[in-house]
Amino acid sequence: MHYGNHMDLNNVQGLVENLYGDMDRERGLPPTVAWLCEEVGELAQAVRKGSKEEQLHELGDVLAWLASLANQLDLSLDDAINRYVTNPP
């Protein structure tokens, strides 16, 4: 599957599913949430002390783990963010 240079949230979820879906489902939800939290911590560290490259790397890791979690929950990140279009908090 070719994703090109532009990735929307559906593409992100598809890419993560293709790369890691079986492993992620085998790992399960609690460890996936734990990894996501760890990556958010690494992002926080990169924001405070890291370079732009490190920040970008950690943003990608957080997004990938978030996509993995959404895939395992059978939810769409597009649907999740859509509430900010239709009814922002």
C-alpha cells in the first residue's frame, strides 16, 4: 500500500495496522495504553529539552501508539477529532 507524502488520520491508522496490527492486538489494550503513556512522557521531555528533530520523532511515536489504540478499540481517529469540528468542548 502506498501512502504518498500526505497522511490523513485514516491513512495513519491503516499504516499502523499494516505494520503492527497483529502484534498490537496480541499485546492487548493495557500494554498499549502503557506504551502510549510512556511515549507521551518522552514527548514531554523532548518539548522541554529536545531538538525539533527529537520533538518530531516523539510526536510520530505518540501518534502511532494512539492509532494502535484506536485500531484495537475499532474506533476512527477521524471520528474522534470530528467533534472538534461539530461541537468543540
